[in-house]
Amino acid sequence: MSGSSNDLTPPAPSVLVTLAMLAAIVPFVAGMIGLFVLTGAGFPYFGFLFILYWAGVMRLEPAEFLPSVLGSLCGIGLAWLLIALPSIAGLPRQVIGGVALAGTLFCLLRGQAHIIINNAVMLFLTVSAISELEIAKNVWMMVASTLIGAAYMGILVFTMRAVGKRASRKEDAGLTAAL
């Protein structure tokens, strides 16, 4: 039903706008990679996964920034509880992870505790639980990478919004003075 009044898909940007967006992505990604090299943090894809989630799924909604960060970290922690804790503390400790998972799913399904229990939990739980990533050995790198991505994206987005609001106020003040 393309083109109908019920179609919520925004129109595609023009070719010129698309090229400008593409040109902006290159230094953004280079900056992010540079930050990972500078900090020595591994698992940069966790930072990029956070950016994809907050930018792509949550549409850079400021009110969803903190829930996205906390949900991402909760997902990593939940994967650690389910996979690493039993290998460290014995199989009976697996009950802790199972109860935590059940509680998380309960809250997610009821829409409760959104600040920490949201779709980011499930996304990061799924990725963190990939056996090849060895969460037991790499949990802190996963957390660090997620926090680096969140900080990088948060600083850029919130700074650009503040600058945009300030410029808009100056422009509005200039228009008011001209009238």
C-alpha cells in the first residue's frame, strides 16, 4: 500500500541528501574505531550494536537513551548469569539465572520496569550468549564496548541537539528583532 495515507514509511531522501549522509557516516565510524583503538577495548561490535539499537530502533529518542544503555547492560549481565555463573559456581547456581530470566520475561511481557527491562535486554542477551564470544572470559570487554558506544553516540547526539536548539533560538530572536 505504498503511498497510502496509512503508510508510516517516510519518503526516501534525495540522492544529494543520501550522499551527504553517507559522507557523514565515514568520519563517524572512523571516530568510533579510533576510540576503540585508543582505549584498547575489544569487542567494538557491542558498541556498534548499541548505536544500531538506539539510533535505528529507538530513533535517537532522548527519553530512550538511558533505558537503552541499562537494557543493554542488563542483557549482557543476564547472559553471564545464564552461561558463566553455572560454570564458575556450579550447576545449582543455574537456578539464579533461570529465575532472573523468568523475571525479566515477566516484566518485559507486562511492560514493567521499562527503564531496565526492554527490547535492548533481549537483543544483548541474544548476542552475548553466542558461545564463540565466550562471555565468561569477555564480559567486561562487552560491557566496556557497550559503554563506549553509548558514550560516543550520546555525546554526539545530545551535543548536536543542544547546538541546534541554541542556533534555533538565535534565529528566532533575530526574526523577532527584524519584525
